[in-house]
Amino acid sequence: MNKVVKQKQIGCLILCCMLFVCDGALRAQTFDRSVKTASNFEAAIPHPDQQKHAAEKLKQLHAKTGQRPNIVWIVVDDMGYGDPGCYGGGIAIGAATPNMNALARGGLRLTSCYSQQTCTPTRSAILTGRLPVRTGLIRPILAGDKITRNPWADEVSLAKLLSDSGYHSVLTGKWHIGEGEGLRPHDVGFDEFYGYYPAQKEISQRFDERRYPDLVLNEDLLAAFELIGPGVDLVHGFAGGKTETVSSIESTADMGNADQALADFSVAKIQEMAAQGKPFFMEHCFMKVHADNFPNSKLKGSSAAKYYYKEAVAEVDLHIGSIVGALTDAGILDNTFIFVTSDNGPQMDSWPDSGYTPFRGAKGTTFEGGVRVPGIAYWKDMIQPGRQSDGLFDLMDLFGTALTLAGVSRDSLPSKKYYDFVDQTSFLLHDQGESNREAVYFWWDAELTACRMREYKLHVKVLLPQTPNLQIDMATLQTTGLAPWLFNLYIDPKEQTTVGHRRNAWLASVGAKLKAHAATFKLHPAKRIGLDY
């Protein structure tokens, strides 16, 4: 009898253990809500009703307009999360942003929108739908760099996909993903490019003797720099390779007026394309507010603060208003999806010629200050006005969303490549939409550093500045200790105190997600193009 009882007790114990394990598995599965639908695509959270609603909304719009929607991305260079008024800045910090504020009021303001930690990685990621470590574009291509292979040779850009499906694709402004043949915007899928290949500072430093006297006033050094320095030309390029030089920057005053010329082009181009009755994809990339900033000669003193950076913020906002106005005047605003963002956090190394973020870190780090950016989605009568969401959104998701809007199936993408985007169309278009993204992964060059799931962010490597503000020029990459650094961003948005072993039960779950992401590189290894330090 005792033997039978003992066997029953053992059986009950085994059953309890099984139930506990199953319960743990279910809880883990519930914490990670995403589902993989293909081995080479990032898992997404399924929202079937939300997706059905968005599809019907797009169907009705297409029946009304008879064509696919226009897509306009507006990318500000190095604008901080806290710069626009709709994100707590604006008038409060000396540079009003009425046009960005109006778009936010009329659409969706994302509070957990993420970029890469520097510009080239972000700009390549949104055009490929792939993390920079997969394309090799892990950092800016700088003067003197010798890349070993063309990263675009085996990549398919969004611009090409849309162009092939009937869109006219245009990039205005900063490119910064290479200026040699085969690397230029009009070589990799854009039908048209009107802008500059490098960033502002790379152009203007050769003319700024006050800040760079050892370069400008030394003939030998300046001559040596010009041998490796980036181009100073405003270029108009066309698919097929035809490239014209429109003008050249010859002074800091010219640099200050550059964004005016770019905005004028985009406004005129919108009017031209609207008259043609063909859908278009326009990516307008400002040169500002990347240091070094110089004032537009016609707009001096337009900000309350009067500092060059604040003048740049005010000017950018004015041009955003002009672009939206052009869409309105052309009668196509209600058939145009607009997204306004920044390519990374503020560059604090150039302070005070830099922006503001309320978070820890800045450009060059994968702390929130380096990668959490403004994200404003606007679409008249399609996106519910006044919405705010903390749902996760990676700027790479613009790639997948644009494909859906253009009616391009993801099945047309190369099956041997891994894609990191998540289609967020239903999140944006449903009036109470929820994000389809479960996790955002953070890389610094070729190093995997962190992962965010829900409000939790886990770091396995961190960028620590060795002196205030120098987040790029004087920071070191360090591996965390015995345990990763885990922060609850709802109670600690500045990432100051870890909660992994004291006040949090999700350390293992977020860590498992990070490991699963790292495992995707076994079948899809990172690409190297010579930019590794």
C-alpha cells in the first residue's frame, strides 16, 4: 500500500513538474508574441483583424484614386529626439517647429521609433530592409576609406523595387553611402538624384578657417586633403549613369544655403510628378542639422535661440512645411504617405552645434540617446489624427511598409538573404493599431550590443564616453560583466540602474531573443566590405 502511495506521489510530482515546465514555456511564448512565417524574415506579432482592416482601407483608397499612393520620407540629419516641439522641444528650447507639430497632431507620433547609431547604417537599412551588418555598411564611408567590394552589388534597394513597379523614385539631399560609380543613388535604383554625396562637415571643413585653421591655412595639408576628400558638388544624377554637376560649395555661406536649393528642387519635382499622374517615391534628406551648421542667408535670426544649430532646426521645419504645401497644392496630399524622422540621435561631440535628447547617450552609442528618434507618420484621412503610440518601430520597417503600399510582394525579394524589417502598415493605418514588431536589435559596427522587447532593454556591450559629450571621439566599447545590463525603460528611460536580478523576471526571456537573433547569422553570415576597424 505504501508502495502504491509512493508511486502515486512520484507520479503527481512528475505531473506537477511537467505542468510547471509547460506553464513556463507558455509564459515565455506569451512574452515573445512574434511568429516566424519564413526562415529568412524577422518574426512579427500577428494582428489578423488589424491587417484585414488596413488592407480594406487601402483597397477603398485605390478604388477612389485609381493608383498606388505616393511615398515621401523626410530624413533630418542628426536631429535629437527632444528637438521638435511635439517631442518636448521646439519653443521650449529656442527653435519652434510648427510644421512638424502640425504633422504630429494630424497623424501618429511614435515614441519608440529607432534608428541605427550613425547615419550611413540607418540610410542603408531603410533602403534594404536589412541590418547594416548584413550589408557591410556598418559605419560611414569616410575620406581615405578603401572599400573592398561594392556593398550594393548583391543588394536590392527599395528604390529599384518601387521603380520596377511603376513608381518614379527620387532622392533629394544627403546620400552618404558612397560616391564612386556603382555606389551612387542613381546606380542602385533611384531614377533621379539631386543632392550631395557626403555630410555637411565633410564638405565645409575645407572652407572654415576659424574652426579648422590647421587645414584651411596650410597649403600642403589642404592639398593632401583634397586628394582624399569627398566631393563638394551638387549633383543631378539619372538612372543609367548620366550625372551632371549643378554647382559647387565654395564657402561656408554656400553650405548654409544648400538646404534651400534642395527644398526648392523637391517642391518643383512634386509639382512635376503630380502633373504626370504617376505614383512616386521621394526621400528628402536634409544636409542639416548635421554639424557644422551655417545659417541660410535669407533666414538669419529665425529661431529664438539664434545659435546656428537652432537656426538649422527652424529652417528644416520651414522646408518641411513647403514640401507638405507642395503636396497640398498639387491635390495629392490625401494619396501620399509622409514619414518624418532623424537618421540617429544628436551628435554631442560637436556641442553646442548639436541637438537635444532626454535619454542617455547620443549619436555613436546604442543607448537610447543614440538610437531613439522622432517618428511622425502622416496620411490625410488614412492615419487617425492625434494618435500616439509607444509600440516599437524600427526605421527599417519603412521598407516593408512601402512594399505593401506599392503592392510589391515580399516574395520578390532574394530568398537567400535575411530580411530584418517588419511590415507596419496595419499598425499605422488602424485607428487603434498595435505594433507588429516584438524586438529591436542594436548593433555598433559589427558588434551586437543590445535588444529591446516591450519596455525592457538588455545590453551585452555598451559604449561609455571617457569625458562628457564625446560619445564618438572618446568612447570605449565594453562588454558587460557577469550579467547583461537590463533596464525597464518605463521606470528608467535614462538607463541608469539595472533591474535584472532585483526587480525583473524577464532577463532570460529578452536574453533568449537576443541569442536567437544572433543565431540567424549562422545561415546568413555578415558581409564585410572593408569598413571594419
